[in-house]
Amino acid sequence: MVSVANVRAMFARRRSTLLSVVVPAYDVAAYLPACLDSVLAQAPSLGRVGLEVVVVDDGSPDESGAIADSYAARDPRVRVVHTENRGLGAARNEGLRHATGDLLAFADSDDMVPPGAYAALLKQLTRTGADFVVGSVARLEGTAEDPRLVEPPWMRRLHRQRMDLVIDDLPEILGDVFAWNKLFRTSFWRDTALSWPEGTRYEDQPTTTLAYLRARRFGLIPEVVYHWRIRSDGSSITQQRSSLDDLRDRWETKLTSLRSVEEYGAPKVTAMFRDRVLAGDLHRYFAELPGCDDAWWELLRTGVLSIWGSRSLTHSGLLPADRLVGWLVEQGRRAEAEAVVAYARDLGRPLDRVESADGRRLDLPADVLDVRTVAPAALEVRSTER
């Protein structure tokens, strides 16, 4: 009888190139089979490139580990590592220690990889000789009965054409922080000493930022190469922004990434990173302002001032209403910031605009905000904005 180990050995000898996909798993029994099926289904389009799937059971309390073991028992391409629960970053790093491929990819166990995704990334990697290649992402929304795929406009804009570039050519790509829509050369990953931060949320950004900065060249393709599941029950750790732990981790990863960009030493890249990339998700935190507790408010303001205190969010790429809220946060005007957020939410449409001596600006009722006490830059509506 041929053992699974012997089959794996024969498989490795037959293939000259191997792609390792690291899949951390924690409390995802409902999603893991679909994820693994989608990864394994990449094999036919990869041709002579072999596939190795390293599943890391991160001390999962449900049946995720058993499900992974059942896949490994019947498919020699799947390997399973069982560990104590240490979080996503540690699980990815553990998977890396067991990956043996020349190529490297990551998939989260509640998501899916669309057909031909790795082949599309590999084609660009081979054509350009880049250190890694990145593709677009679609959000998997809705329910199992009514799923919907939505490619965010900003992703579509960043991935509108096939390119081979360095970070100075397109610094805004630093906003594509995801681990799982990228295909790396393992030699690049190891030679540049990349790893995932452990014990924190949002671990993707510091590492992907370093990858962009350290790459000799990286590739870009317009194809959607990943389906990111948005859980309707809000159970994903990145859907819990009102907690102190979440906000603390977010500031830590933002500041770590900013230090890396500043050390890179390109003013154009730093300015784009601070104003457009780091500011990009602040509106999600500003939405939590009404009813927040004192500690959360203080942490929010401290973080805003630490990154934008010397420049102000009025220069950022946020939408006009969010730039206004950001300015109010900078000024410590908590009650007014909360009032603006609540008013905009209840209004359900963009804030009104009026013409003034300073140009077009936001207009709000006096009982929400006395605009006469606000800096013109915080009320400005740019010519490119509706």
C-alpha cells in the first residue's frame, strides 16, 4: 500500500515548481470546505506547477481541525498543522515554516479563490520577473441563498491595467494591504525577512507595506483573484471597530507602516501614504463616535493627532463630511463631531453645499454646528467633488 507520504514525495519529484498556499483556520467549520475546494480547484489551470496547501488549525474550538484532517487524509496536496490558538499572524507564520514551495500565497479560511486566479497571477510573475504580483478583490456579500460579488471601485481603479512597477510609480497601491490577493516568490519573502505581526489585528498592513517597499519590481493585474467574504453577522474581527482593542491595534499597525514608509525616504510616497492610504478607513471609526465612551474618544483623538496633527486631515483624501469630522476631532470638539456624524447618518445623503466667499463649502444647520467657528479648509468642497 502506498502511503500518503510516498504519494507526496512522488508528486514533489514530478513537479519542478511548487506553489504553497497557507490557510489559517479558526472557528470556520461552516466556511472551510468551500475555501479548500476553491484553492484545490486552482491546480488544473496551473499546468506543470504543483500545489501544496498548508492548513494551520489555530487551536480552533469547532470542527475546523477535523475538517482539515479529512482533506489531508484523502488528498496528498493538503498538509495540516495543529497549534494552540495564537491568532492569525502567528498561524500564518507557522504555516510559512512548513511551506516548501517556490511560490507563496495566503488564503483566509472563510473566503474563496475564484477559478484561474493563481494562474493569472503566475502568468504576470513569469512574464515580468517581479518579486510578487497583486490582483483585484471582490467582496462576497449577501447570504448563501443570495450571494453577491462586488468589486470595490477603489480596487478596480488601482488594478485597471496590467503593469510592472516600483512603489514610486503608484504609491496609492499601498492601500491594497491584503495578504491574500498576492502571489510571492518564496525567495523574495525569505530574503527580505518578511513575516506577519503576531498578537494584533490588521496584521496585513505592516507586512504588505514592507513587501511593496522592498520589492525590486512588483506586478499588477486587473483580474479579480480573490473573493473576500463579508460576514452578515459581523463576527469578523475587523468588523468590530467600536472596541478599544480594535482601535488600539489599528493605530499600532498604521504607525508601524508609516515608520516603514518614512524610512523608505520618498516624500511623494510618504505624502500619498499619509493622506490617502492611512486616512482611507477613518470614516468607519468616525461612524462609531455617537455614544462612544471617554476612553475610546481619547484613543481616537490621540491616534489622529499622532499621524495628522502637524498637517490635518483637511488635506486628506477623505470625503468632505469626514474631513470636517476629522478636523473637529483634531480640535477636541467631541460633542460637535458626534452631532455631525449623527446628522449625516440620519440625513442619508451627502451634506448640503453652498457657495461662499471661500468657494463651495459644506452647510449644516446651526443647531448641529456653527460653521462660523470652523476653519474654511474643514468645510471646503473640492472642485472634483460633488
